Amino acid sequence: MADWQVMSADYWALTLSFWQFEDANALWVLVGSVLLGVSASVVGSFAVLKRQALIGDALAHSALPGVMVAFMLFHTQSPIIMLIGAMVSSLMGFMLMSWLPKNTKIKPDAALAITLSLFFALGLMALSYIQGLNVAGKSGLDKILFGQAAAMLPEDLIVLSSVALAVLLVVGLLFQKFRLITFNENYARSLGLSVSLYQAVFACLLVLVVVIGLQIVGVVLMAAVLLVPVSAARFWHPNLAVILWVAAIIGGLSGMVSANISYLAPSAPTGPWMVLVLAGLFLLSFLFAPYQGWFFNRIRANDKDLTDDE
């Protein structure tokens, strides 16, 4: 039997083993990746439609110093401790991004860049300091930069799943409010809605999604998981509810495929593969989606030209 046939048989056997859930760790990675993909896609959709696409990226970078400070204070990588530290730091970053344009002459995009750079630099300095300490449990802290889904433990999955499901539940309950504020904020105010309150709730949801994604995709790649699914989904349908469903499917599918690939090739981490799969799904949507895909747009344009000629 040829070498390629042996390799093909091995890969099929591994794939079958993966989908039979024989490896508990692989199952944890699969569930975590899918839940992250779905929740990040839904929340990221509102961020993109509100033209705040890069806020998620800034929040991910802002979480880094919080994780490091939490470790320095408690000398543990407990998921709850890391979650709290990252949340506090990300919320501080969000407040700084909001405060600077309102109280200085700094534009929102410059405020975002300042916040991202400042917090990321502080996080890297804290990481370097921790690496020089003689303390136990510091191994793996650097993996937060690009994620390490394979290191996920049951307690990590419990925290991630709880947060992801809670985020999806809140989005479902407040969907109409979020939609109104996203597309017509002034009209929402005229109806008596507390726009500031709902914006604060959405900011908390965005922070939570960013924080739970750090272990799987890391600080650097988190923006892609938030932004690419909705960008692809907008080629499929103009309705917001449909966009959210399509984005969630794309995000969940990217988590499934990337978890499978990283199981077949352990040296290939899940996070980068998740982004590459999302890029592939975006390309397919751009080319073949029925609403605004390039292929169908060309067909409609040709049909229109033929009609005009007649």
C-alpha cells in the first residue's frame, strides 16, 4: 500500500475516533470551540452593524494585563480568577475608549488604537515580569496570545459554556432592543428606552465573549471570530435575524472543523485554524451566497442586460 494510502487511512480512522468522542479532551475542545464560535458571531454581528467592528479587538488586547495581574495576585490559573481579571481589565479598556473622545480632542479611532497599544504593552511587560518570578503554575501563560485550546480542562469548559449560553440568552431576550438601538438610536431614545443602559449591557456581553475566547483563539486572533462570521452572513440575507442565524452557523461550523483539524494534526492549534476556516467560509459566501454573492450578482446583471437589450 502506498504511503499516501496509509496516511489517508490513518486520517479517516482519527476522524472517526474524533466524531465518536473517544477522546474526552477533544470533546471539550469541540464543545468549547463551537460555543465560542456561535456566541462570538452573534455578539460580533451587533458590533459590526453598529460600526464598532474593532472594539472587540481592543477589548481582547485590553484583557491581557488583567490576566497577568490576576495571576500575580493569586498565583493560580483558575478559570474564575482569570475570567474576573480579564473582565476588569477589558472593562477598564472600554471605559478609556469611551472617555477619551468625549473629554478630549482625540477621535474614536485614535482612542481605540491608544487603548489597544497601551494595554497590550502593559500585558506584555507583566508577562515578562512573571516569567522571571520563581513561582509555580506560570507555565502556559504566554499561550493566551494565540490560544491553546488543547490545554482546556473540564472547569475551563464549564466556565466557557456557562458564559456563552448566558450571553446567547441575554441577546435573545433583548434582541428587539438591541436591533432598535443598532439601527435607529435616536428613535429608541424618543420611545423612552434607556439607550445608555442597553449599550452598557451590550458592552458587558462583548467583554464576556472576548474573555472566554482567549484560551481558544488568543488575544491576537479574537477579532476575526467576532467580525468574519457576520461579514460572511451579510452576503446571504438582508434581514438581521437571518444574518444572526447564518453568522452563528458559520461560527459554530468553524469551531467544529478547526477542532477536527487540530485533532488530526496536534501541532496545528485550534485558534489559527478557526480563523483560516472562517476565511474560507467568507470566500465561499462572497462567491456563491444567493443574496449578494459575486456569482449570483453576475447572473442577475447578465439577465438585466439581456432584458434591457430586448
